[in-house]
Amino acid sequence: MARGVGIYVWRAIKDRCNNRCVYCDRRTYLQLEHLVPRSRGGDDSSENLAAACAKCNTRKGPLMPLEFFFKIPKSLIRWRN
């Protein structure tokens, strides 16, 4: 669970993301992800938070979601149907 976010908020975020990483669809090692990074003016509101696996969260770093998608190899992205 993420620091500073209550257990009920974290569960709601994971439920909204279907208990999967928003970037690669994995179910393991989920972490709290700021869609708009705090370093770029993002806040801690639930609308700006999502679940991401540790690998994607680390790779994304301070990038915006679209910047991240253009940076990573397309073979790593597993699109949901």
C-alpha cells in the first residue's frame, strides 16, 4: 500500500484498475502511480492515482503517460480488450 493513502482509497484505486497495472496489465507487485507526476504539478487526488506494477512505475518515473508509451518498446505493452 502507498504511504499516505488509506487502505480503503488504495483498494478503490486497485478496483478501478481491475487489480492490474494500468500500463502492462500485470497483476503482480502493484504500486501507487501518479498519472501526472508530482514533480510536474500532479496532486494526490484519487483521479490522479492509479495502480502500476513496480517495473512500469520505475520505468515511467517523472514522465507523463503519453511520453512513457512513446518511450517504451511496443512489445512490452499488452493491450486490454
